[in-house]
Amino acid sequence: MTQSASSSSQFALLTQRRFAPFFGAQFLGAFNDNLFKTALVTAITFDAASWTDLNVGLLNNLIAGLFILPFVLASATAGQIADKTDKAFLMRAVKLMEIAIMVIAAFGWAMHDLWLLVAAVVGMGLHSTIFGPVKHSYLPQHLSKPELIGGNGMVQMGTFVGILTGQLLGAAAMALGATGVTVIVVATIAVAVLGLLLTLMVPSSPPAAPDLVISRNVFAESARNLRFSAANRDVFIAMLANSWFWFFGAMILAQFPVYARDILHGAPEVFAVLLTAFSIGIGAGSLMCERLSGGRLHLGLVPIGALGLSLFGIDLYFASTQVMTTQVTAASLLVGEQFRILLDCFLLGAFGGIYVVPLFALIQTRSEPSHLSRTIGGMNILNALFMVVAALIAMVLLSIGLSVPGIFLFTALANFALLILLCVVQPEYLREARRWLSERFGRQRLVE
């Protein structure tokens, strides 16, 4: 640990070299991933004839799958590399890789070569795969334990804001036609260069296991990685609970485009408003964790966050069934009769942030320090697998006739079942939730 907190506020970290350059680099990485990917998907969707004869829906799902594929195949190796290498050096190498990928993408845009652009998508997926273990194992080296909740909240907020702004700006830029392509080319390369410059200011982060020998067999290493993590029961349960969050998010967010179009009978901006509300909610909930936990790891927030996910997922179902014959607009969501739907989306995000941030902090503090990056790599494998399973389950539910609001209800009820299971297999979560409620509201008020 290099330095203790100089202030109780997580925002004070943004003034410190040990956090600010790292935070900026990870934010720009999430932003660039989504700026490029959304621009490509938008171009293919609205100008399909000039790009390909393939089915657009199939191609868009292929692009999403190819972006996730490196997380499944390379996360274990990425964890090994992060444990073996100085993390500041590795961040710079990853940003150089990002610049190269965006230059390749620039040629793809210029040559109107779809498959060169798809190759860049795979490259950005690999870039994010390598950066993931670095991102989460860097924090415990430079933040004290009381700062980890706030630091993780900041990172989680920055990631989702980066994702949201990248998606919105990527779609907006492609609405400009040829000018938009130029904007995307210049912006993606410039953002990658800026990210590299920020990593030059990241302080040295000595490797946790410098003598580690990198395994050449990615499948054997993935299995070994997960077996090692499973030996630490507390950590492995937290890893699975974290991956469930990505399952939940994938189930809900994947339905938003069709939900906005077919259930709310809205224009594209309705989808954008819903996505914005959910993403801002994630950021707000993540930032609230420091205040709610008193600046320490408080596992009681996990079941409280999970309960909120179920309650507002259920409410979103009932709110949706009341407007299925109504045309919803962005204005009616923001200030009109359908504000309840927007509020549900925001609160789903907020309770998601409250749920997931303590899990990251637990994994960081209870993992073997020399194996932390590999543990994060294993968690990324689980995250990717859970997201793939979510997509498959959603496809099955839709194929048997379940409506999109029905999928919201199914996911919320499944989440409630998971909450019960989590509290049974790890009673510490329920015990800490009771303690948190007692601390916040007082024993007498709870009795009343």
C-alpha cells in the first residue's frame, strides 16, 4: 500500500496521482470500446446494403459475441500476465495496443472493409480482457482498505458512464453520414493516444508474482485458475455473485431496444433515455456505497442491493403492462405519466451499483495477493459465460412466447431466488445486512 487516505471523500482520489491517471485511462478505454463498437453496429444496421448481404441481426449478434470471446479464452492468461508484470508498464502496453487497433479500424472505415472492422472489434475485446485484471488488482496496491469501497465505486461509475457516453456518441456520430465516419476515426485514435499519455503518469506497481511462468495452455490455465479461486470459499462465492450481476444486466439491457420499440411504441430516443437512466443509476449507486458503508467493506449492502434489483424489476413489469397500448415518448418518460418506468430503470441501476461494489472490494481484500490478478481473470471468464447463458435463456423465453416485460419479471424473481440462496450458503451477508439496518435506523425503530 503506497499511501493512506488524505480525505474521507472518494472524490479526493481524483486529485491524487496514484488514482487520477489510472481512473482516466480506464474511463477512456470503456468509452472507446463502446464508441467504436456502437458506430460499427449503427452503420451496419442503418446502411446494411452498402456493407454486407448477411442478415443484419445475425451480424450484430456476431459482433457482440466476438467482442466477448476473448474474455472467455484469454482472461486466465491475462491474469497471469498482470501478476507477473508491473501494472503501470502493462497499462502502457495495452494502450499502445489500443492505438494500433484503432489505426487498423481507420483503414477498415476508409476501405469500407467490414471484416477489417470486425477484426478490430475482436482486438478491442482482447484489449479489454488484458486490462480487466490490471484494473482491479491495481487498486489494492495503491489504496488503503478504507479507500477500496470508494475507489471501486469511482471505477464502477467511470466504467458505466464511459460505456453510456460511448454508445450515445457513437450512434449520434453515424447519423452524420460520411462526416460521422471521419469523426469516429479521428476520435477513436485521439482517445487511445490520450489514454496512453495518462498511463505515463501512473505510478509503478510492482508485480505480485515476478517469477510466475506463463502457461501456454489457455484452457488448462482457465480450469486451474477457477479451481484455485474455488478453494477460497468467500472469494469464490463473491465471484459467482458478481457474475450474476452481469447475467442480470445482460437479461435486462438486451431487451431495451425491442422494449422501447414494441412495448412502449417509442422512437429510438426512448431507448436512449432508458439506457441513460440505467447507466446513471449504476454510477449513482456505485458512488453511494462509500457513504452507505461508512468507508469500509460492508457486505450487508450486497443483499440490500439484490433486494432492490428484484423489487424494481418486478415494478418495471407492472409499470410496463399498464402502457402496452400507449405510445411512450422521451418527454412522457422524463416528466409525464410514464416517469415510473424511467424511475424503475434508474433504481435498477442504482441498486445494481450498491450490490456489486462491495463484492469487488471483498475479492480484492480476501484473495491471495500474489494471485489476485489471476482471480480477477477467472471472474472475467465467469462473467462472460454468465452473459452468454443470459442471451441463450432470453432467446428461449422469447421463442416460447414470453413477452419482454415477462422477461423482466422472470429475471427479478430469479434474482430473488439467488438472494435467498446467497444468504443460505453465506450467512455472513444476511448477518451484515441486519447489522447495517440496525446501525442506520436503530434497534428500536426496527422493532416498531
